[in-house]
Amino acid sequence: MKRRSGLVVPFVLAVFTAAPTLAAEEPAKSPEAQSKASAQPPREPMIFASPIHGGCYIAAPGQCKIHVEPFTINIATSKKLVRFQLVSIQLPGGIQRVIYDWRPDQSNPAPSSGTTYTPSLVTQDFAATCGNNYEISLQGQDTGDTSLFNLGLTGQFTCPSTAP
């Protein structure tokens, strides 16, 4: 029987990157660079809303619904409403789900004038799981904003698990 001999070289690939820089290790900025950085104002929303209130009720045996009280979205002057969303936040855990997403289209255009928008009552009751805890977030954007902003948040409420 013939025996083979040879050199075995293990191959290891190592990738080295620069070590992350901690804030305390960052080089000091010149006074001019610091004033430029602090001169930029924080991003402020151009859209606001009235307070948002909601709760939960039993609609049928084993079926609960979240009810959101009427609210008004205030749009910046000369801007148009781009969209708004209602987001349910299930607690504990913070599971978020968009339960209503309004965007204008040809059949549902943005308000043609004015600086407020109040959704119709049809958009204010949403399916929920009985016995769970929720919060509702109202998020909105008008043409003066680059993204959605949180316009309001309800307090935590619990959907009933059984009828009284």
C-alpha cells in the first residue's frame, strides 16, 4: 500500500475593516464646522392634527372593533394633503399594523381648498382582537413634508373579552 504524504495548508480568509469610531474618539471639529452643523434647524412637520381619541367595543360575539373619535388634520397654508394613516399598536410587544391608509387619487382627490381635513365617519371603526390592549397612532404628510409624521397617539385601551 502506497502512502501519500504532503503538506496540508489550511486556508483562512480574513477581512479587516477600520475599527468603528466612537463619539469620544472622533476628531474635534473646527468652530466653523460646529456652527454650520448647529445652524441647520431640526426638521419640523408642516402638518398637525387635533387630539386623537379611541377605544374598543364588542360588535358581535367574539368580534371587537376599534373606534376612533373624529379628528381634524391641519394642513400648512398653500399645501395639499398627501396621505394619512391610522396605525394600531398592539401591547405588549408593540406590533404595529396600518389599519387605514388614505391617499388621494382621481376618485378620492385631496381637498381642493382649505387647511383642514376631517375624515368621514365610515373611516373610524376597525377590526380588533377582543381582550388585547392597543394604542392608535395618527400619522400624516402634506406636500410641505418629506415623510410621514406622528400627529397623535391615543392612550392605551383594552378591547373587552366578553360582554358585560
